[in-house]
Amino acid sequence: MDRTQEKLKEETEKWLERLEDRVEGLDKDVEQMENVEAYRKDTYHFLDEEDFIRAWESVIYAWGILETLERLGKFEEN
């Protein structure tokens, strides 16, 4: 693995961990949350396959959808 791949893997894992923390306790029944979950699972799959570009893309897509849902107020505040 070259340095670029290592860095991409590290960044993907960092953002995936943050995503896991962020979605914990959120209502999974919120419309479009299934897409966040699908991209999250895809991230793990692509990391396992050492396809770091697609893993990075997947975690970023998940983040984008999650942030959009949050900005639209789709989750109840505790």
C-alpha cells in the first residue's frame, strides 16, 4: 500500500468512526436514513476490499445525507 492509499484509508476510518458516533441513537425510521445506513455498510465493504477510493466516497455520501437530514430538522432533539 502506498502512502496515498494509507492516508485515504486513515481518513476514511476516522470519518467512519465519527459517523458511527453521530448516528448512534438516531431514529433509523427517518426517511432517507436507510441511505445513510447503506452507504455506511458500503464503506465497511470497500475497506475490506481495500478499495479506498470507493470507501472514502461512501463515507462522504453518508455524511452528506446525514447532515442534510439534520439541517432539515428530521430528528427530534432530546
